[in-house]
Amino acid sequence: MATEEIATLPPEVRNHDPLFALDGGVDGLDAYRAIASDLPQLIAPTGIAILELGDGQEAAVAELARNAGLIVNAAARRDLSGRPRALVIHPGGRSKKTLGSAGEPH
């Protein structure tokens, strides 16, 4: 999340989660930039990575992943309240099978 949004969090989050885990810089995407740049070297050719998303981050995080040469096959998985919450990505050299609800190719 963006630095300026931290003050708007509920006290049970703001006062107990480490600031490092909450503060994503000016636009809230600093950690995603670091992850996206490292993932192509870290993820196995047949592996996947699942990134948890904050509200409104799906398009920006998907773009960061694509710019790093990763593939985003579908819209983010939604949480129980219907918000996009988990983005499934995989390496660019992998076959483009659709991932099932458990993350398994089908």
C-alpha cells in the first residue's frame, strides 16, 4: 500500500504489522517491483508464483510481471468479498495451460 494510506488502516493492522510489510512506497508497488525483477531467475520453469494484491493493484502488478517477462494468464483470483486478491503468474517459457482453482494445470 502507498505510504500515505498506512494512517487509514484499522489500528489492529497499523499498530501491529511491521511497517516494512505495509509500506509499499509512494505508489504502493515497491515490493512488487523487487519481486517481479527477481522472479524470472527464482521460479522454476514449470512453477507458479502467487502474489497477494491490495485494493486496486491488479493492473499495475500484472504490468510489472509482464514487463519482467512473466505471464499472467487470467484475472486475479477474488477473495470472499469479491475483491481481486491473488495474481497467478508463471515464467515466460512455460506452456500456456490454464490454471485451475488450486493452481494446478488442467
